[in-house]
Amino acid sequence: MGPLWALSVAGALSVAGALAGHDGSQRAGPPAALDAGTRCGSVGHDRGVDCREVRKHNSSDWCRFVRSTPDCRLDGGFLDYLGGAFCAFPAALLPLPVGFYVLWLLYLFVILGVTAEKFFCPNLSAIATNLKLSHNVAGVTFLAFGNGAPDVFSAVVAFSDPRTAGLAVGAVFGAGVFVTTVVAGSIALVKPVTVASRPFFRDITFYMVAVFLTFLVLYFGHITLGEALGYLGLYIFYVFTVVLCTWIHRWQHGDRPPHPGPQEPVIPTDAEEQESSGSNCGEYGEEYRPLLPYRETSLQIFRTALNPLDQRKWRRKPWYWRLFKVLKVPVELVLLLTVPVVDPDKEDLNWKRPLNCLHIITGPLLCVLTLKSGAYGLYQIQGVFPVWALVTLAGSILALIIFLSTCNEVPPKYHCVFAFLGFLSSAMWINAAATELVNILRTLGIIFELSNTVLGLTLLAWGNSIGDTFSDLTMARQGYPRMAFSACFGGIIFNILVGVGLGCLLQMTSGLVVVKLEPDSLLVWILAGALGLSLAFSFVVVPAQCFQLGKAYGICLILYYLAFLCVALLTEFRVIHLTAT
């Protein structure tokens, strides 16, 4: 329960900071300062005073500086991290709130991973099944959205604020360099891989085009509405290309499933690898099924559905799995209460009548209380009746109707609607966690006087890529290195095209016609150049090795990333800089 304790302390710090800094003055106006690494805002935007200058003042003036500087205002989010760090404690105890924020930062990555893996992706899969999409279309659209949800939401949240745009640029490019070097190189070290030539050329070509477009946007210093739509249009064209290539391949091979390579085993069928995420008896075979017909009551169904721990699985797992599971239990319990999950692979589609009826209330209530940090949910209609109370009342009536008109054993015909509700609810959870994540990273950047770009290419990129790293390496160890290697280049295309395109497009909805993306430091160019160079290296080396990749290729990629990281950090700390002529 350490992360929850850290969360409670972080919340207390934020509240204490708000009380300590309260002087009856008006709230700070719109943000004026922009990120030193990448500026993003409307044309003619005033830079004002940078909040990172707070450490240059006397410690007695820190709180007043944070409260009076518009650039120190954290838009969105539920906690005032800057107030908690600079107003709640004396300067000598500044490492204390920083420690709590780091723990909370790590736990936010856990929240993002659990929400995406166990709630967001399953509902997207159910939606794709109900829409009768092919596996290829679903893979490059819904599955890519599910796997890249933390990255995309973090980028969208960062792009929504001009001061944190550097986080988005650093995270998108930094994650690209990390995945295409460290992850791809580790796969080659774990198990030699034979790369499929045509998918490799297709994915890396689209990726290089996306990086080149972003390089041009940074060079010209702005992105227009047409260019933002062009990012999304390029991804749609990529989806069309994947579908077309798959159709041509099937036509050439007589619509037969492709045979695995000499180094890859046959992928097991659903029946061979079937493992439910719940605590149903079918997970452990027929020996756990009751001998006599047994019908659970609604209360028993509700209690079982809310239990994130399975005692039988708990006994078979090692200690580190149990420790991580204990950390995830509070998150899973809250998500189970607010997010429905539809599972097309189960006979009952994961229909839990009492819990699903509760979701009719908690799901919409969650959406209105997390949208714009609860501003819409707390709005009072005619100054009397709050929106959250109206949503609760309407949800209660609808939940009662559904409970009385359905039974526990058979899901209703409209059960697929719960997949859309689960998708929306989990998306709001991911968006809320991503907002807090961006605010913490910005706070840490202000405390340590670091640019948002270096925080994005390190902490944010590593945190968002850690799940992909473990899943790809596990896939490679189990005998599927080709699939894991393809995921390194195919999955991240979605992140850069949709992350940049959708992030800037949403910022334009506030009335901007042109969004500025002006790199003010050498680090941004080093980051973009490093990603382009790593892609060019793989584009040349992989065909030169006849698509047979071994340990030498993996070592070169990892050494390349270490060299890039050293250059990036030396640039951030002004050891490497451009001399004025």
C-alpha cells in the first residue's frame, strides 16, 4: 500500500500548498511562458516569466513566486504539485515532497498500464468483434490504439498546453529511439530473428516519412490545420496499405494461413492458451467445476466480480508477482467499480448483472467528474442542481430498469453497449492519469531546472515504453522474435502520427489557426536526428544481412542508444552547445 500512502501524502502536500499560498488574490491568468525545449502556442504568444526561475530567488520568496507567476499554473489535474513542493514545506525539506512525487509518478505508470491492459484493450477488442472487423484492420486500428493509449493520451495532454509541448515531442521521439534501438536490439540478443522483408520495408518507410514530416514541422516552426489532418490521413493510408498488402498476400497463397518460419513455433490456438482474467472455474479445468448445478445469487456474483485476487493463482506465483499484484489491487478494485468489460471469448460475455447495473451509474459519473478536472460535473444547472447529481439520478433510474428486466445467467441483446461505455470510462481514466503524469513531470522539471524535452525523452518515454519492452521480450523468449521485432516498428507509427496530429488538432479547437512548434534548443534537433539516423541504420543494415539479425546487430543498436543518451544529457547541461558566430 506504499503508493497509496504516497498518493495521500501528495494530496495533503497539494492541499497544504494551496492553503499556504492562499492570499485572497485572483487566480493566475492563462499561461504565458513556453517550454525552453519546444515552444507550442498561437502566433504572437508572449513568453513572460519562466517558472523554472523560481530556484534563482530566495527560498523565502518561492511560494509567492509560484502563486504570482502565470507560467507556474498547472492547467488541468486534481493536485497542486507546485504548491505542495514550494509552499507546504520549508526549502530544506524540498527533497521530501520530491520523493513522494517520484513514488506517485511510478504508480501513475502502473495505473496507465493496468487500465490499458485489462480494461481499455478488451473493450476495444469487443467493439472490433461487434463491428465484424478483420484481424488486420483491428490490429492496426483498435489494437494499436489500445497498446499505444498511454503514449497517445500523454502526447495529447502535453500538446494541449503550450508549456508542456516539449514533453510530447520528447516522449514521441524519445520512445521511438528507445523502441527501435534498445527493444529491437534486445530482441536480437535474446533470440536471432528472421525479419519478414515486405512488412519491414512497409513499416519503416512509413515511420521514416512520419519522422521527416515532423522534422519539417519543427524546421518551419508551425503546424497548420491541413498538416495536422495530414498526419491522421497518413495513418489512414497506412491502415489501407496494411489491408491491401494482406489481401495480396492471401491471394498469392490461396488464402492459406502463413506458415511459421524455421525458428518460430506454431502459434497456439485460443483453446491451447485460453486463460481467463477472472476467477471462473474454467480457468483451471474441469476439476474445479461443481458436480451439481449451482446458481449464484446477485450478491455472490457482485462480490466475486469485485475480487481482483484469485487465491488459486496466488499460490502458484512467485513473491515478486505477489508484491506487484498487491500494488495493483487498489487500482483494479476502483476500475472494476467504474469500468465494465465485455469479453467476446467468454460464453456469458463477462455479463455480471449487479455490477454492470452499477456501472450504469459509476461510468457516466466518472466521465463528468474527470472531464476538465471535474469542472463540468460540478457545474450547477440554474445555479441549484449540480450536473453530477443529475447524472447519478438518471443512471440510477436506468440501472434499476436494466436490473429488473434482465437475469443473471443470460446477457441482454444490448450487452455490446457496455463495451462502448467501458471504452469511454477507461479512456477517461487514462486521460486523468496522463494529465497528472504530465503535471508531475513539469513540476520535477521546474524543481530541477530541466527542460520538458529531456524529461519527455527519458522519464516519460521510458515509462510509456516499459510495457512494450517486457511484452516484446517475453514474446521473443517464447519463440516469436519475428512478431516482436515487427511490433517495434509497426506499433509506434500510430503513436507519432496520431499523437502529434490529434494533439495539435485538439489545440486548434480552442480557436487557433496555426500552432507553433519552434525548437529553441539544440536538444530537439539531436533527438529528431537520432531517431532518423537509427531508422536509416536499420533500413540499410537489415537488408544487408539478408534479414537475418543476430547479436552483433543488437549490440550496435544498444550502444547507439547509450551514445545518443550521453549526447542528449550533455546538451541539456550545456556541455555541448552551439557557439554564437
